[in-house]
Amino acid sequence: LNVWATWCPTCYGEHTYLKQLAGQGIPIVGMNYKDERDKAIKWLAELGNPYQVNLYDPDGMLGLDLGVYGAPETFFIDSQGIIRYRHVGDVNPEVWASTLKPIFDAMK
């Protein structure tokens, strides 16, 4: 689950890499956080959509339940719905290779 928003410059920076991961078959669910829906739809139309599903959390209540305090944040959630890992900050090639990919592979 990748928490993102159009107002978040770091989210913009990680977006291209998320599209690369999605292109490699990595399943990504998005959560548009405390944002304006029209802006989010335009963002995805213009920049591409790496998300299999994109949730909308306009008031941040789902984010509050998850403990989100900003964007971007990425959660690894297993098939039982248990959060196995939380990453605060952008997903980039270095973070993916050193931290996230080993966790993802172990969850398969």
C-alpha cells in the first residue's frame, strides 16, 4: 500500500519508479491521502497509474488508523491483512534493492 498525494513533492519523485516496479509485476495498491480527487485523477492520467487499485482517503481517517503521518509511506501487507513492514519516505532503486525487495520476496 503506497500512500501518496499530489501536494507531496517526494511522491512525485517516486512515481516513475513505482511505475517501473508495477511494470515488473510488483502489485501496488495506492492510497490517495488528504488530497483533492480531481487533482489525483488528473495526476494519474498525466503521469501514468502504477496502482492496481487506488483508495481515496480525503480526510485522512484511514491513514490515521494506519498511523500515517505524512506521504509517501509504503506498507507491506500480507494475504491475511497483517502489516509486515512500514517504510516512511520514497521508494527508490536503492531502498527497493537494500530493504524492500528482500521483505517482498520473503512474503511470497
